[in-house]
Amino acid sequence: MPALSANLQQVTHSTHLQRVQCLKTTIDILRAAVQECLRRANFESFDELRKALMLRDSERTGKLHAADVRKSCIAMHINIPMDLLSHFISRLADSAGIVSYQQFLTEINWRDHPVPISCNIPAVLRFDAEWLGASQDEYVKFVNYETILGDLFRG
């Protein structure tokens, strides 16, 4: 029995490490997807978006609530699917839901800060249920990102 308990702890620990690694990979994938949407839409109005974000920042802190960042993007007619945009912004937000809009602009700027295509992205990653807004029974559990990213970056 002690050997079984030790094996269970090892499996639990390795599962936790895989989840932590997936979080980093997921933000990289999200950044690549956001930049690809903007690139395909030929969006280059990053300076105008920065000005719109600064207008919402009445205290001039360089930070806004995630909802304000999303509203500014909507007002600028940024061509990113709403669920992708919301999830990406939530990954940049701190525990209080505050986002540094300069970091946001840097992350989405496909001209000045393009995301390199990495061959180390695992082929299958798990979606987060809260991103899709679905119950555990309704959401997609696995997605073949290798195929999706191949389609995005071809062409």
C-alpha cells in the first residue's frame, strides 16, 4: 500500500505540473490566434487603440479593468471573436481583473511583436470551460491545435 500511495502522489504532482505548463502554452496560443486575426484583418490602428484606452484611464495609471479594455476593442471594431478576446484579456488580468493596457497592446501588436510559430506546441490541449461559457457536458474537451495553427499560418 505505501508504494501505491507514493505512485498516486507522483501522478498528482506530475498532473499539476502539466496544468501549469499548459497555462503558459495556452496564453502563447491565444496570443498567436489574436495576432493572426488582426493580421488577416490588416488591423494596424494600434496607436488609435492606445488613445482610446488612455481616454478610459481617467486616473492615468496605465491600467484598466478588463471590461473597459474589451469595450475599447469593441468600439474600435477589432476583428477578433468575442470569446477569444475575452479569454485573452482575462489571462492578462490580475486577480482584481485589472489589465495593463500597454502590455495588452504589446501582446496584440503583430507588426512590432510577432509571435514566432513554435513546433513545441502540443497537438491537443484542453479548453477551459469558463472560456466557452458552457457546462462541463457541453464544451469541447480536446482540440487539435496543430491543425488549426497550420491552417492559420499557411497563407
